[in-house]
Amino acid sequence: RMLQVKLIVTGDDFGYCPRRNQGIVDCFLAGAVSNVSLLVNGSAAADAAKLARRHNIPIGLHANLSEGSPVCEVLKTNSSLLNQDGFFHGKMGFRTALSKGLLNMSEVKQELKAQVELFHELTGHLPPHMDGHQHVHVLPEVRHVFAEVLEEYGIKYTRVPVEPGLHKCDWLPPSLMEFYLGVEKDSFNTVDVFTSHGIRWPDIYIGLTTMGKNMSVSNIWSAINSAITEFTSKAPSPADPTPQSRTVTIELMVHPGYPSVPPIGGCGEGPDDFSQSWERLHELQTLINPELQSHYRTRNIQLCSFKDL
């Protein structure tokens, strides 16, 4: 019996810049992306929301506490979330400030709620799913506040970035591997918190090992294959004695787009290096490759969004 696989291909950072938006929309129209995650503090967020409406693209919230400026008015001038330049602390800076106990969790909650409200204002609905830019939502302390906000707004789904096969990827540079292993550890420690708030996420997450230049049709394909194999080989539970007869859900996190051209883009500080690099376009070209699409069809993989789960 063939396992039914539902694959959510989420284009992250929708709203970052017009060229990112265009790339994500092109991927969606090509059937290569089935879901998007909106940065409401992105410089092209309003444009992204309009595009999602026009093309009927399923859209959720990419909560951002690490890059650019807050959307909550009160926090724009004087807040523990800001560095001396008046911007968020950055991917690593946020983690450092958190570990030193410098971040006020009530401000984190305030900003997350403001982002949900702005999402609602831009799109006309609440997000069906909400994850964290640069995986901040699984960090200690933040995870509790994040879960409370989701429960408060009735947002059912999130992302837990534990990627099967991560440890086997010996081609990842040590600094990146160290960051990913940190994300994995934080994710494991978040599972109970999210569960206790009634939040759900797909069975399998993929996306760390297939990002940017590391993305290829064969990489995506083997990541999906080995993840499914590992998932179905786990001992069946009494409640689910025939795991192979069930549906398995996967989220593949992707970052396609046309490279940003400064000064346009970003979340208040201009576009970052990854956004200006060829790696975004490389992801776009890989995702729309017909070979990948035909792989999905032969393996009975159905692309969908969180609201289809």
C-alpha cells in the first residue's frame, strides 16, 4: 500500500522585497510552492498581501524578532528588543541577549501580538500557521510566549525545525552545523510546550540542509525519501498499528526569489547578503525544475498548505 504524503512547500520571507515577492509568486504559479510565510515588518509586506489575495496563495505569519524594526509603535523607540542602532539584535545577537537575560518577555509578547494584528489588517484574516524568522520561536522563554500568543488567537499550526538526517550532512560548514544543532536542541525542548498549548505541526520538517546553494533536486528528493523511511520505520503505536496506511505530512522550508537590489528590501535596514546572493535564484530554479515535479507525482506526493491539513 502506498503511503499518502502531503507536502507543504513554504516560501519564507514573503514581503522582504518586491523581487522576493515576485520569485515566490512565480514559484507558486508554477506549482512549486504551495504556502507562504509573511514578514509583516518586511519593506514589501503590503504588496505581498495583495499578491497573495490576487493569486489565492495560502499565507501564514513569519514572526520576526531578530531582523529590522518592530511593528509595535510603543517598542520602536525604547525596548529591550532593540540594539543601540534602534533595530532588532540580529540572528545571533538576539540569542546572545536572550542568554544574558536582557530581553523582556512581555515586550516579546507585545511585538508578537502586534505582528498577528498587522497580518490580520493586511490579509483580512488571522494566520492559519505562524512560525519564527531565523527560528526564534523555539528559543528558551520565547517558546512559552509564542505558544501563548498562538493559543490566544486560535492559530493551530507552527513549525518545529527538527530535520531527520541533519547529522549525516558532513558537507555543511562547522559554523552552520553548530547553529543547526542549536536549533534542533531548542526544537526538542519546545515540543512539550507547544503540545500543552494544543499547537500542531507537520510530522516531518525539511529545509535546513536544502537551503541556498545546498539545494538540488536530488538533495530535496533524498531528504524527503530518508525522512519518510525513518518516519514509517518507527515502531507503530497501539493507536496506529498500520503506519503505512496513513497520511504523512511534511513541511519543506524554502527561500526562493530574485536577488534583492539594495537599497530596496529588508525589514528596515536594507537587504542582507543572503538576499542579494545568487542562492535565492538557485532555489527558485531548482524548485520549478520539472524533474522535481515529476518525482512528486510518481511518489504520490500531494502539495498542499496548512489550511488543507
